[in-house]
Amino acid sequence: MEYDIIGDVHGCHGHLVGLLTSLGYWPDNGVWKHEERTAVFVGDLIDRGPSQWDVIQTVKDMVEAGSAEIVMGNHEFNALAFATVKSENPRTFAREHRPGNIKQHEAFLSQLSPGQQEEALKWFMTMPLWLDLGSFRVVHAYWGDESVSFLENWLGGDRFTKREQILQASVPGSAEYKHVELVLKGPEAHLPSRNYGFKSITDKDSNVREQVRINWWALFESTIEHVLDPMITDKKGKYKRYRGIPVHPEDAKHRYGSPVPVFFGHHWRVGEPVYGRDFADNAFCVDFSAVKDGQLAAYRFNPSQHSKCDPSKVTFYPPRKPEKNKCRISIRAIMESFGSLRIRI
């Protein structure tokens, strides 16, 4: 069996249909299928985009028909927590109904009827937090053996089965919260406690942050300019002048060292996949910002032919336009050419 590992859809049904079509899938009695391949979704089907219910229906039908598999994303977990009432106070929820959280869920809440929301939430509860398919792994944001082992022992498997688990995983400071956060959002560096030369950073939305995402797949590198994530933070390139500073041991421990390739989403990549920034030999991010004027991506994985992650295996929708050939002459080349001239009188 061969696989197509598909990035964060975020309600972009047009992108999803376009990508599935370009990958050779077709609707069979309303369910998208492929004769030789299985789609694997990395989660975050919902929020932000214009076609929430269409995306949910399409992927749910595929999963139930066996033509796709899926892992839970942080947005599916957030939707469950948003709807889970606390036992001690029926007016409060595991995820508070404050303006910021309501805004994040606005597309899901406004586009789906109460009945559709209930159906979607029941399905979200069946989603595993990770997949280990032997020849490769899939997780939404981060694969850490410690987190996977902890959650498997706590849950008695790879998924939530009780509302009490959603409640406990929503309690900041608890071990359950810590490991669910890692798997669904990935590790972050706490700048005030690191010796990186700065205590905070301004992100792309002008928010001052003390926490910075870690490109955990790039931890084969040893210095922070390769590992702290400039795709999400660093609006003005602030920390780029701090080159050569070693990665703190607390951040370095998140390195993924397994030879088994892992595929994940969540991290809002843009542009062409770049080694280190977007992928490593044994890890590949398939989230290329479909809902933010980016593209929906799928990594075409063949277990029998895989040796290391290869960006040429990625299919994008909309398709990427080839760059026009440009005449590029470096300033140094021009100066060297002038330097070689001999003027004769």
C-alpha cells in the first residue's frame, strides 16, 4: 500500500477536491477513493476556511470507507474542549468561551448547525492522536517518544474515550495537559529562562511572545538560528543577529532521532520546502498554509522505495508555477570581470 499524507485543510474544500483529483482519487458513490493508495490526514480539518462542513463530510466519509486515515489536530481537540462542560459548574467549559477562543472557532460555530456540530464532535472523539504504521508515523505537530508513551499509558490507547480525559488534558500544569500540548502543538522555547540574548520576540501579528516554537525536526543543528522558528515568530528578524548561540539542553531534548520517518502538520510552512527549515531526512512538515493564501500539500509515500524524505515527492494544490528563467549576474562576478580588463593606449 502507498500513501498520500495530506496537510492541514482548515475548511478549504476546493483545495481538498483539487488536490485529491490531482493525486488520482475520484468520487465513488460520493466517497473519494484510489485503487492503490490511502490518504492520511494530519488533522486540523476545521476553523478559518469557508467550507467547514463540506471538508468534514468528505474526510469523514473517506475514513469510514477505509480510503483514508486521520490523526487529531489541535483544532479538533479545541472544539471538543470548547464543548465540554465542567462538572462543578455547568456554565463553564474545558476551553473557556472568551472572545479570543470564540473568534478562533467562529467559522466552525457559524457554518455548522447544532446538529452538525454534534455529529462532528462525536467523530472527533474517535480520532487517534498519532498513527504508527510501521514504515512511517503521522502526528499533528510533534512526535516525542516520552509523550506518546505517557499518553498511551494514560488513555489506554491512542485516543480519548471519556469527557473526563478532555477535562484533565485542559488543566494547565498537569502532566496530561503538557503531553497533549506537545503532541498537538509542538515544543516551544521559554525565552526568559534561556540564555539566548533576548527575553521575548514580536510575532507576525505584532504580539510579544516569550514562547517561541522549536523546529524540533531540525535539532541535528546545534545553534538557535536553525532551530527557533522564524516562520511563525521573528517578524523583524530580531534574533537572526544572535547566530552561533548553542541550543539550550531543555530545547535540544526534543530532537527526533528515530530512523522511522514521521510526517506532521501544524507549523505553517510557506514557499518551496527547504531542508532543515521544513524537513529533515526523517521528518517532513506537510502544512503549507492552505488557508492563508498558501497551498494544500500531500507527500506521496511509498514504503518500499523510501530512503529519506524528498521534497520532490510533494504534490501541491493549487499547483506551483515554475519560476521563469532569469538572468542572474552577481556583483562579485561583475567586479572580477572589470578587474581582469586591461586598458591599452
